[in-house]
Amino acid sequence: MRPQALIVGAGAGLSASLARLLAAEGYALALAARNVEKLAALSAETGASLHACDASDPAAVAALFAAIPAPEVAIYNASLRLRGPVVSLDPAEVRRALEITAFGAFLTAREAAARMEAAGCGTILFTGASASVKGFPGSAPFAMGKFALRGLAESLARELHPKGVHVAHIVVDGAIRGAGRPDPGDDSTLCPDAVAAEYLRLIRQPRSAWSHEITLRPWVERF
């Protein structure tokens, strides 16, 4: 039986690179997103099953995990970026951003951890951003969500590593190239396939040398 992998918040760019790489490595894939129609081509390419899911809804996340085999790998890639001066932000929209970026990660990790603890193994990976470690003006909701995500990942690493479950947070500190951001030809943006390769490296890390956080950045980014 093939190992199972789940990507929550699947879409183009990094998620697609992750799906293709994991499929090539022999994983049976489940892709979850609010809008699964956009994933039809990726599903056909990778053989992934598609699952409509609002990651911020506890019942929806529980139903997602009930519908798929227990995953050996769970990747949380969902977020909602909300920009604007703090005085003009809509509180309801800010709450929604936090629910998707951080609360959904908790719900996903909770379901994944219950299954992985029972198996005594597994990997949970969280996609962070520059905003996980530094807040920028006009981007308070995104920083709030990503800081919370990082704290969740660190806490879970300490809780679950002794139980055989590897938890890691990936700080993607830079722009990922894609359809709307073509390759500039000088490696000043992150190649999504290269980022995906680092996720696979985390999945394969031996337990004696687990990372709980890595930072990926192109050479143009300032530390």
C-alpha cells in the first residue's frame, strides 16, 4: 500500500510542486481546498483525490480526515492575506484571515496528530512566510496569523517529537515564482520545485536529527 499524503490549502505554485513531487515519490495524494474545481488538472496529473474543505470549520476538517486514509504526511498550506492600514481593516475580515491561517492549521494538526500518534510516526509540515518572523506595515492580519502558526508548530514539535511525529515549520522568506511572477533568470525569486524538494528533505530526515524549523530565502532577501 502506498504511503498517504494530504495537502490542505492546495492550489497552484508551491502546492502543485509538492503534489507532483510527492506523487513521483510514490505517495497517494489527497488535495483539500475550498474550491476544488481549480485542481482538476493537477488531480489528473498526479492521481490525487480532491476534497472540498473549509479548513477553518472544525466539522469540515473532521469530515475530510474521515474521508481519507490516515496520512503519513500532512502539509498545511492555507492562508488568507489581508492588507491595509490597521484603522481601516474590517474586524470580520481580520477574524476570517486568522481562522484560515492559524485556526485551520490547529484543526488539521489535531486530526493528523491523533492518527499519527496511534501509528507512532508521521510528519506534519506548516508553510510559513516572512511574516512569520517579522511584521510589515499594512500587513498586521497576515503577521498575526503567521506568528500564531509558528507558535503552533513550535509547541507541537515539542509535544509530538517524543511520540515519533515530526513537526516542522518552513519560513518561506521571499517571493515564489509562478504564473503571475515569471522566472527573472537570476535566482532572485524562489523556485517552487526547489522549495518542494526541501519539504521532501524534511519528510526524510532521520529522527536523530529532526529540524523543527527551516528558513528558505533567495539571495536578494535581507536577513
